[in-house]
Amino acid sequence: MINSVRGFKDIYGKEAKVWEKLEKRLRESFSLWGFEEVRLPILEKTELFQRSIGDTTDIVEKEMYTFLDKSNESVTMRPEGTASIIRFLNEHKLYGPDKILKFFYIGPMFRYERPQKGRLRQFNQAGVELLGDSTPYAEFEVLSLMDNFLESIGIKDRMLFLNNLGCPLCRQQYRKTLLEYLEQNHNLCEDCIRRKNTNPLRVLDCKSETCKETIKNSPKILDFICENCKNHMAKLEELLKMCKIQYQIDPYIVRGLDYYVKTVFEVHAKGLGSQSAILAGGRYDNLSKDLGGYDIPAVGWALGIERTVLLLPENFIEEEYLDIFFIYFNERAEKIILPPLNNLRKKGIKVSYDPSKGSLKSKMRKADKLKSRYVVILGDDEISNGVFILKNMNLGKQITLPLEKLENLEKEI
Ligand SMILES: [Zn+2]
Ligand SMILES: [Zn+2]
């Protein structure tokens, strides 16, 4: 037998129903906030991610599913959605003066990481991107959407962590200071020794224990940001407080992608162990321009679907039930039952039946298993008398009705 690839999995049964409902609720919220869906391709040119996410990031260095296609073009299964949104926006020339664009996507992403709880190699994200607004209202829009959505699906034990990475103007000074600090014989892992010169901020994002110690005492970005960046952050905090959206400042959030400026954030939830981030994002005003496209400010986030599913309350999906289960025993009864049964389905009534040669007892057990609210029984005696039995399973009571009533049975239940 051939099994699935490590880090890839099938979703079925109750879990598939949870996913379906979660996606439905996401779409409802996105639409309420005015975001429109984009169905992005899974495969993109490798260059798109190298130039956007950054050459020195873990994602690009180690985790991408990159291969040559049959015409020797290097392609990559998307590791995230933002770069594709920017590519899409420019390719279709969707931006114009004073335009604000709001897009969302839902779908699988691919990263070659060590599989663990809530982290697979094919994982799913739902993301929003708000483009064309350089003010803190853009952050407020996507963060209020996040807060309302997570609250509405019952993820209560969560916290929004906020940071400001500065703009290209003020980040230079921080970079210099951080690099000086890192070079004063502080312990760093091999990766960080190599990449600290190309991008010292990457070290802040490192998960190795050696680096974590070093990071603890490192200079903090918030002490270096310029007036403009400070004001931006202050206004955002004011808006969040106004609407009672809880947050904490965390000066060590840098995110694993190079394209962020100013605002970055993560939402962590209790119940996931060490990998507790369920949503993350930030501002990326220069990404489009850097890729040769529009000069367009942008903010976005992505939610991890697998991790969110792990946190959903037990009663997130209602129990499935059936409206009516039909019990009969021969072809004579079948001729009477199937045409009205088929019509009930057309009317949206959820029905089922069992054409096998089982006993009444075994068929009743089946009705129980399917959580049927009503059962119709049509035995030979009933046919002779021109009637059928309708049993209310919740009350345990049954009535006898004339066969004509089968036609509009929805009126009897
Ligand atoms: Zn700045
Ligand atoms: Zn490191």
C-alpha cells in the first residue's frame, strides 16, 4: 500500500465538517468588512518569493518546495499568500489613484518543516490584504476584523502582540546598533553567525536556544523608531483602545519575512503549546514597489487554519440529524415510498431509507444512529389499510396517517 507524504494529510469526517463551517464563517466576516476573494494559483515563479520574502529567511533558505518544471523554469509551491496578492494586483493593473483594495484568500500553503502539532508541510491559511491605505486605520480595519472573528468562533483565551519595526529611514540606525551588539562575542547559532551581516533582524526571529539568550538583552527597535513611526503606532494603539481590542507590545516580534515595515503583529492563543501563534501579519508598504510594481501601501495578516481548528470549542458544529427515515420491507412498499421521498428531498427535507431486507428492529437502530427526528413505517398491514405510521422519535409517540399524506409529509412534521 502507498501512504500519503510526510506532513501531508487527509481531512475527513467530523473534521471536514468543522473546516467547512470555519471557512463559511471566515467568508461571512471577510464580506462584512468588505474584502473580496482572490483564488490564487498554488504554483508561482520561484523568483517571486526570493525577491519578496527575502533570500536570507528560513522560508526561502530551507523550506520551499521548489523544482524545475518540464521547460526548466524554476517554480515554487507557494509558502504564503502575500507575495502572490502583490503579483496578482500588478499583473491585472488593479490599482489607481486614491483606490483602496481589500482582498482575501483561503487555501493551502507549502513549507518543508518538521511536522508537529498544528504544523504540517501542507497547511492552510486564510488571509486578508488591505492595499492603498498608509494610515493606521488600515491596521485597525484588519485587526478589528481579526478580533471580531476570533471572538465569534469562541477563541477567547488569546492575545494580540504588537510591534513596530520602523521604516527604511529609522531601521538603518537600529540595524547598525543591533549588529554591533551581536558582534560583541554573543553566542549565536551557525545560521545566525552567517546571516547577521546580511540581515541582523533575522536573529531576533531565531528559535535556537543559544540565540534566544542573546536576544533577551539585545537593543530594542522601539527605542530607535522615528517620529513618524512613533505617531503611526500611537494612533493605532488609540484606535484599538477605543474599541476595546486587547493588545500587548512585544519588541521582539520581527516575523520571518523581510518585507514588513512599521506595524507587525501576532495573535497567540492558549492551548497550543510552544507554537501558540495562530495569526500573524503586518505592514508591507514597499513590497509591491520592490517587485517592480505599484508604489502602494499595504497591510495584511494570515490565519493558520489547522491551529485554529485545534482551538475551536467542542460545540462549534451542531450535531447532524435527519428529518425522516423511511422503513419498508418489499418492492410493493417501495413503489409507494420512493416517489414522495424523492419529492421531499427536492423541498429541502433531509430524508433517508434502507432498501435492504432487514428487520424492523435493525432498521429502527439505523434510524437512531442517523439521529432521525421522525420515522415512517410502511408494512404490509399498513398498505392493506391504506395507511402508514409516523413516529416522532424525540417524543416516542406515533400516529397513523392515510397514504395520501405521504405526498406533503413536510406538513406533518
Ligand atoms: Zn521610521
Ligand atoms: Zn540563531
